[in-house]
Amino acid sequence: MKEIVTVKEAAAFLQKHPATIRHWIESKILRARKLSAGKNGIYAIARNDLLELMVAGTIERKLKEKKKSPVARTAQVHMPF
């Protein structure tokens, strides 16, 4: 993978729609730099920022799953000594 990727490349890598990637950029969830190119410009996303988002999302998802899963509790048995 290149050091700098476009919205389209980031979307393909994360298996998301390009509009989702743009939303994350505009919401400051994903860091990117807007470059002037023609009428609208393009976003340049550093590969490290993309990987960081992916890892952070994995960690958040695992933490949420951990909170949702019930903790197995065993019955306490009192032994007369």
C-alpha cells in the first residue's frame, strides 16, 4: 500500500462506501489533508492514519463486546469446617 491514499482507496481497503470515509474525515474521526485539485479538491489520507483508525476500531469493538458478554458466575458453596 502507498504512503498516501485517496478516499476511494481507503474505502476499498476498509470495505466502506467512499461517502462514509468522507463523513469520518469531516467529523474528525479520520485525519486527512484536503488538496486543491479542480473544482472540489481531493483528500489525501496517510496510510498510518488509516491503519490507526482500523486498529482503534478493532479495540473499541472488542471492548464493547466484552462489556456486553455476561460474566459467568459460579455458585458459592459454603464448606463447614
